[in-house]
Amino acid sequence: MTQKEKAEELVLKYSILKDGHNHLVKQCALIAVDEIINALEEHSWQNLKIINYYQEVKTEIEKL
């Protein structure tokens, strides 16, 4: 799955909150991605490739 596809998937999962609040949906998805990145950073530098992937997912969410 590309970073853009993952970004769209995460935003879609939060769309139940939307009700015209796209900014809120994006913020929730960004919080989730930050949590993933933080958890990976705590466990090992071996996760660098995954961390980079999710940092690019954040960039894609911000573009939506």
C-alpha cells in the first residue's frame, strides 16, 4: 500500500466523525500516525524504514 493510499484509508476510518469537520478527521488521523511513529522510535532504529513510511503518510494526510 502506498503512503497516499494509507493516508486515505486512515482519514476514511475517521470519517464517521466528519459531519463537515474535515480538519478534525485529519487531526485524528495525524494523531494516530504520530502514535505509531513514537512507538516505533522507542523500540528500535531497525524500524527506520517503517518510520519513514508513516512520516510520508502524515505528509499525504496533510495534503488531503
